[in-house]
Amino acid sequence: MLPRNLRRVFYKTMLQPLYAARVLKNRSAAYLHYLLGRGRSSYPEAVTLFLTHRCNLHCKMCGQWGEGGVTKKQSAEYVKGEIPLQELVSFVDDVAAARPNITLFGGEPLLYAGCLALIKHIKRKGMHCLVITNGSLLENTAKDIVESGLDELNVSLDGGRALHDDIRGMPGLFDRIMSGLKKVRDVKIAARRKKPLVNLQCTITKYNYERLDEMLDVAREAGADSLTFHNLIFTSRDVLDKQKPYDELLGCSSGDWEGFIFEPGIDPEALHAKMKDILSGKYKFSVDLYPNFSRKAMAEYYRNPCYMPTEYPARCLSPWIVAYIFPDGEVRPCLNSTYSFGNVRSGKFSDIWNGEKAVRFRQALKEKGLFPACARCTELYRY
């Protein structure tokens, strides 16, 4: 467990002690397999179902649909491709005995026609479920979301009304999201339910890093349980060029990282001072920074083209802990790599998770510690 993540861990443990205990058990098993498993791993702690590539926003910093996004360059057929609901239900049935935590992601997952039905099925099977959403569709789904039994609702917000709408490229979006969040809160109160926990996620960008304190008022207004500020994900052409030999070795592409090739435009000293001030305050909701860098490490992160982590271990454990399943059924170890362990539409997940291709990838990654493209990936800092 990383010391700089303790604030986040403490918050989750206090609000969801049984869930936290299960995470600790599963993560400990994964750590042991990382050390001794020779590329094999215990059953994943978490599975992220990438329900759809589709999104109704074009956020400036998004690697999928933003200014340099890669998904918007794909064919309409590719963007519309999705796993039918019944196949996802069958997948959930297949993994239910192991009870991995399920995250529903996209694109915008609430655009997937069967999203709410899938949440209900996941909860009937006794698994923890989290949805990551841009919040634009909450107004019409608030009651169903609460009644589904969803555990956590992660909503992306960038600042107050004008700032958020500018970054997300949709006038009126902020008010729509806040209306939806208030409906979620009201339905929870009426039903005497504590869930879903509402977690606001703010991506730090050149557009908002000097105004992050606006999010404190937003979180209060929304009745949020937590607010997390995420350091910006970005990369460079030089880094991706250094990644190519590893992609060739593994027979895959890291081309999706090209959506994150841009200059951050952030003054790290000013950002660190702003976050130090925010984190020193006392609030009715949890507030944290992820990754939680010191002043020195933050300067390195944003300014050094050859950045490698120093305050966090320079190794990635994610492929031992999390499985990403894409809209075409491919099981991948990373969101921005085409490397596939196999496909759940043609094979059983239990066979795929420790199959030959999975073992090969983990062995190569452990030998290297991390690949060049990994240095600013959020999963690198999670475990």
C-alpha cells in the first residue's frame, strides 16, 4: 500500500469497511502473485467494463474525444460497436463467484442502452459496482440509479458553471449535472439510502488549475461524499517513440496514447501551492489529490520530458489486479494499448486471465518494471 494514498484509503475504509476489507485481501493476493507467480495472478480485484466508445461531449483534454482525441478519428462502425447486454449479463454470471468489483466506463456509459439493467444484475450477484460518468444524463436516470443499488457514482466536473461548460464544450451542462446530482440526493433521502456514494472527479488542466477552489463550492452544492483532484494525463511523441520497441516485442500498439500528446501548460509550483491550501482545509466531504505529489515531484511530473516516478514505485501492478474489457470483448491489461489477453465473446474469462498471452505480458512488464508510456498513467499510482 502506497503511503501517499493513505488519505484515499482511509476515506474508503471508513465509508465502506467490508468493501475495503475485501480489497485488502484481493490486493494482498495480487502482490504475492506479482512477486512469486511468474506471470500468473489471482482472480482480479476489479473488472472495468468499457461499455461504449460513444460520448455526447468533446472535452478539451480527453484522449478519446478531445482536441487530439483518437476515437473521433475512428469509423462510425468502430464507435458504435458494443457487446450486447445479454452477453454482458452472462459474463457477470461467469465471474460472480469470485466477486470482483465492477466499474462501468466509456465513452459515456449511460449512453449504453442496457447500463441500468446491467447495474441491477451486478448488484443482484452481490458485487460492488461503480459508474464513471460525465453526469449529463443524470437528470433522467437519477431515480433508477439509486434504486439499482449502485455503490458509487463518479462524476466528472472541472469547476464552476462557466468554467466547466467551457472545458466540456456544452453550454448549460453544469446546471444539468447539478440538477441530476440533486435528484440523486433527494431520491436517496426519500428512500433512506446512503448509496450511491457521490464522488466528484476534477481533472487538473491548464484551463482550471488556478481556479480549483471553485470545486469546493461545487462539491458542497452537490452534496458530494468526496472530491478528488486528478493530475493531468499527458505524454509526448518522444515517449511514444521509446515505447515502440516494446510494442513490437509484444505485437501490439500504444497508438491510443496519441490522444494525450500535448503540452500541459501548467505551472507546477502554483498548482502545488493551490492544492496545499485546499488540502489544509476542513470539509464535510473527503478531499484529496491523485497522484499525491510533493512540490519537487510535481515539478518533475509536469516539466521533465523524461519523467519517471520517484515518490511512487517505478513498477506497474495493474495487470495483476485489474482487467479492462472493451466494447469488442477484448480483455486488455491497459486502456491505451491494443495488447489483448483474449476475448470474452469467444472464451471464458477464467481461462483468459491466466492464459499464455496474459502471462507473457506480465512477465515482460515485471522484467522492465514499467514501459515508457506508463510514466503518467493513473493506474501506475493506484497500487
